[in-house]
Amino acid sequence: MQIAVIGAGIAGLAATKVLTAVGHDVTTFDTEPEVGGVWSPTRHYPGLTTQNTRMTYEFSDHPAPEAWPDYPSAEQWHSYLRGYVDRFELGAKLRLGTGVALAKPTADGWDLGLDSGEHVEAAHLVVANGVFSRPAIPDWPGREEHAEAGGVVKAPSQQLTLEDGRGKHVVVIGYGKSACDTATALSTVAESVTMVPRRLLWKGSKVLLGKHFEDVAITRLGEVLFAKPQRFAPLFRVLSRATVKQQGLAALGLIPPGRFDDIASSSASLATDGFFDAVRAGTIAVRRDRSVVELRGGDGPQAVLDDGTVLPADLIVAATGFEQNVPFLDPSLSVRNAGGEFELFRNVLPHHVPHLTFAGYNTSLVSSLSAEVGAIWIAAYLAGAMTLPAPAVREAQARADLAERAARTRGKHASGTVILPHSIGNIDLMLRDVHAALPRRTRIAQWTRRTYSTDFREPLAAAVKALSSGS
């Protein structure tokens, strides 16, 4: 079958590799000149490293070098993905620097209109464009005047560099991972760095009370804890107090509102190394619970906050989140519900659009592994190797899943694409669908130790082999 994949990030590469292995003719498109999605060099920013350790972020069948640090740099992880392409000979499948302008359904599949004007036909389309790839930058009043005065507005992923902030007054909007990463890095070269978070977020410590974050969060027991936080309220109060003490949040005036278990949401992140130290040292100022309402340029580039404070703002880093959209899909197609959430069974299969699946729309704490499992699920679906529930049952299940996520995260679930805290549980469901499963002893071990990608190497390889022999 001729299959088109849109996106050459982690999910797109996994789909390309698996679908090719089971016998399909795959072509993968990406607007960037290099593979990697968020790890493409054009999207790197100062201070960017993986948030997972390499042991839980690597693919099951492609180990990262043991000599690398636990949290590899952006450059290292891009080279890791390049190595994945080379190892599995995916290069000939990739059309990089080639965007898809419009994907329209046909009687036999899809017609893809490329940015170049070329048209390509495919029997099946896999959308893997990334749910955290297109920055959402507010359209602040006064932006033109700010630019005329020499001000610059950039998202971290828009080729932000240290030189952009050298000797400048920098304002960083947001409090997620990229906001704290860039604020910390830029504080070493800037005249001043001020962070403006509308809402503070809980930041996980890499090690807390003698336990590594992943030894709690990426375990089966950890998923139970975060899925039912009310039942374990005393434990979360202990974790909250320990986090406040270790990070020094009380003295800094940076204790977030809400519950500590809010950390299991689409905005979940670990504390950036050196961030709180820089706040203590005064090289980063935090104007908490504030927002920018206007930009100015008359007396030099400035940002005006909602309390009337005027900040010098030569560089504004808009770490303000991402848009989850599929701008290339024919607008007549419906893959979202009335609330704007992607309504997909298993976060893969739309209800009413044939010959279409989504890859990487099941973001979790083990996203590379989730991408692999999702790719195998797509391959099994195309092979007719699964017994799926009736369409009405699938729709009801997808809606129930979205309702649970929305209630738990107060809607902060990246348009329904974040499956936290059910990273491992979602993989269990998908493996069951494709008639694959982990050995019982491995599942038992994962209750109290972190889940590694390599745990799944043999069952995933066996599933691909079974699908290959049946093609």
C-alpha cells in the first residue's frame, strides 16, 4: 500500500520504519530540512535537553550511547534520530524540506498538494505533524511599534540563540520547560531577564526524598498514584512539602497554586538545572501571576503588564505554548469535537474519515515508546489484524477518555492529545489490541521500578514480525 506520512519527528520516523518493515511503500514529508521534529536543529534553543533520561526516551530497538549524559543535549538527540534513520535505512523514504499544503480525500485514498505545486497520491495518510511543534504566539497590541523600535519577539523554537539576548533586556513569557530553560541560559549573557508567568506550575525535582523522579512517575504504581490523587492525598502533601523545601519556593515566593498532582498534565516539566539558583541570585526576576497586555516602542522596546508595570523588552521570548492543528487537512473533514479536542479512538483512529490515522497524538512520559506502539497499532489496523469494537462503542470510549482527561487537567490536555498519567496503561491497551503483551514478570517489575523502552523490545519486534509474515 502507498502510504504518506506527514512529519519526520519521533512519531513520523517510528511510523515510517514500522510501516516499511511490514511491506508498505512509505513516503514521509516534513517542512524542515532535517529530521527530528522538535529535535530538528532549526528548532533548538539555548539550554534544550531531553526531559526524559535517555533510557526511557530511546526507542526500544535503538539504544542511545551509554557514554552520553542521562539527559542528552538537543544536538545529541538529533544525532540519535539521524542514527535511527541510518540504521533502518529510512533516508530514501524521506522528503525533507517539503511541506504538504492540502490533503484531500479521494475515492481511493488521498491527493496531497505539496507546497511546490506537485501532487502526490496515497492510499492511506498518517498525520504525524507533532502536537508541540507549532508555537502559539499572542498577537499583542503594539507589536509593530515594538518591532520598529528594534524589539524582537520569538518563540524558543524559532531559532532563538544566546546572541539574541546578549546584553539585552529579555522578557520571557511563560513558566513551562522551554521558558525556564531559555531564561536560565539567557541570564548568563543578558542585561536582565524577567519572567512573566500567568500561572506558576509545579516543577518536578529530578531527585526528591532520595528517589529519582522517573522511579516514581514512570512506574505502574506511580500511574495509580497520579490517576487517583484523592486516595493518596497524604502522600502528595509530603511530596508537595518536600518540593517546596528542596527548591526553596517559599523564600522565593514561587509556591504554585493548586495541588502538587497538577504536575501530571500537558504542562508537566522538571525543574531546569540552575533555574531557582538564578532566581535566588537575582539574575532572573519572576513577576508571577501577571500577563503582558501591550507592547510599546516609543521609548525603546517595552512590554506592559496587566498591573501597569512597564518592562524594558529588547527581546521577548514567547514560551506561550503550542497550537495543536492540522492545517493541511481538507477543512470539510471532522477530526475534532465541538470543544476542539481531537476525538480519536486510542488517540489514533478518527471516527468518520477513512484511510486516515494519527501518530504521536498520544503524548506521554514515554513518548518514543508510545510512538512505536502507535505505529504498530496502525500497521495492525491496516492489515485487518485487530478486532475493534463497533464504531459507536469506539466513539463512546474516545469521548469518555476525553472527558476524564479534561476533568483531571481542567482542560490543559493539549486538545486531548496528552494521555498522562496513563503512559503505561495506554500502551497496555494498544498491545492488547494487536495481540501482544509484556511477560508477566516484566509487568510485575514495572510496579516498583521505572519502565524502560527496552522492556518492550521483544514483544514489539515479535508483533512487527507477525505483521510482516502476514503481509
